[in-house]
Amino acid sequence: MEKDPRNLSKYEFLQKVRHAPEVQGRAPDYLKGLTSTSDTIPADETVLVQAKTTYQEGAVHQIPVSGSIWMTRRRRDGKLLLAREFKDQYDHIGRVEETLLRLLNHPNLVCLVDIVRDGRNCVGGDLDYMVWEHCNKGTLNRLLWHLPSTTQVEIPESLCWHVLEGISQALLWLHYGHKYTFPFDRHMEHDDDWHPVLIRDISPTNIYFCAPEGDETYGDVKLGCFESAVVAPTPQDSSVAPRGNRNVKYQPPEFRKGLEAWSMAAEVWSLGAVLYHMMVGKSPIDTERDIFHVLPNGSKSSGMFVKSLPNKYSSEIREIVLRMLTTHIDERPTAADLSVSVDTGMRTWRQTHPEGRLYVGKGERRRGSSLLLGQD
């Protein structure tokens, strides 16, 4: 009997799966009564992102990603991952493989774990595939979605902080090449000629969760959907062409009005809109169908959105979200600004609010009534 070439790899192929992408504002498939079968990713464990674009030698190349999707187990440690077969006739991936593995490697990104060329390097093998992290707790969209006749589940402030802290760190890496290095508790600059990477689609469908691995309150939160990502032409010019009208609810007002190209400031607004949705129960666009009709001319603040953020959330997080939603681009914080303000605001919240005192971050653990960080 001929051996399956997948069994010769360093990854064990467990099950072929099918991925149905989620659509913002619509019920995920598992809420429509669909049942999981042998060719369907379980509804509460699905994640798939594709690295289709990258910047190389002054041009954006389309990376061919196609073929079957597999649930895999890494043989050396048993970790479950997702693998997608691909065909790369012109060796696009080969030319940017090292760059992709370095770029898509961050605690708050759905990471590209490996690029396996068994078709070339494994005796008897004929498969090439990309290996991605498997986020086993679904997306933020599944938490926010609800029937029109029902009320959205109330989102605790601790989860709002968790998403804000994690995704802002992802943007800090993508926009500036700065990475917060756990457990050393400091930022490191990894490239002195970094070209900003813009996702162009920050929305609840592209924010993923993993199960906690220790005593932390929540598992890792990660940003995905790299199929829409582009790299800016130069470190100084961070504006890029728009992707289109997908997820309009989380696009900034200047972009929807056609006044500006997509930029790093646009992504900060999008993240602010996601946090607004978590806190209010609907997006800014659903709250006021046209932001320019709400705000007074020349307003430099989020104006009437101040009244929409519930007082049950701390002033620290409300002030940060409102600054992210300002209509004036120059008034918005950058990802670097967010890194500082989120760290400061979250520390204050954890010290002064009951829910904050109960929150346990990654690498922390509780013993009795005290919170211990990195101690045995």
C-alpha cells in the first residue's frame, strides 16, 4: 500500500476541513443550525487567514494560496495547527518566505508558523503548505452578533481592555515594527527601515481568541485577515489604496466620504469603532448613520459620541476610545500613542476598579488575595 506523503512530514495531518468565512453582521453558520461534519471546521474552533500580499522589490505580489485545508498536529509537541496546501509555480513564496515568517510573527497576530516545502525537500512528498495558528475560541463577531429581537450580551470592561491592549500591540508591530517582548516588559524595534503594513479590514470578524493556557482571565487575542493587507511603498508614505466597501461600519468618516486614502490613522479609528461596538452594542454608524451629520462643523472631538458610551465603563477606557474616534486625523492617537495611553489607563483601572483587581494578565497568577507577576 502506497504511503500518504503527508505522513512523511513533521506535521501529522488529522482531518480535512472546510472554512466558511464569516460575514460581519450576519449570524455565523453554526447559529443557523448547520452541523459539523468531517469536512467542516467545528463552529467554535474555526480560523483561517491567507497571506496573499507582500511587498517585494517595489511591487505587491499576489501569493498563490489554494488547495485543501487540514487540521494538523505538530509532531514534536502535539500542538494543533491549521495547514493549507498551495501551488507556487513561479516561486513567489520562495522569494519572500523569510520575510513572511518574520512579519507574521507576533503574539497578537494569527501567526504564520511554518512554510513547508515537502514537494521539494521530503522523499516521497508532493505537498507544499502554509501552517497557521489555530485560534480555538472563535471570533469577536460571534460574541457581538445577536438576533434583532434580542439584546446583545453585555461585554465586561475587562474584555474591552483585553481587546484594546492586544490589537493595539498588533498595530504597533504592523505600523512601526515595534514589538513588546514578553516577559522582558519592554518594546524592541526590529527594523530601522520599516514599511508600514496596513490590514485595511479591522472588524469583529477578524479578531480571534485563543483559550487561556494558565491563570490568565482571557487567552490571547489576535488580529487576522492578511488577505487584505498591503505594505506601504515607503516608510514615510503610509497611505495606500482602499480595499473597497467591505465592513463599512468600521471605516472612518474621512474614508467613507472619499476625502482620504487608507492610512494608519484609519486603522486606529476602525479599532476604536470595534471597541465602541463592544461597549454600546452597535457600531458608530448604526448609532448615527452619518457621523458628519452628528458632529458640529470643525469639531475636533468625537462630539455626541461622548453621550453614547455607558458610564458603567471606566473613564480611562472611555477617554481612549473617544480619542480614537475623533473625526480629525491629526487629533487621533497613533499606534505608538495608544501603546502608552492603554498601558497607563489599564494600570489605573486595575488599581482602582473592582473588576480590574480581579483581572489576571498573561504571565500573572493569583495566590490568595495577591497578584503575583513572574514569581514562584
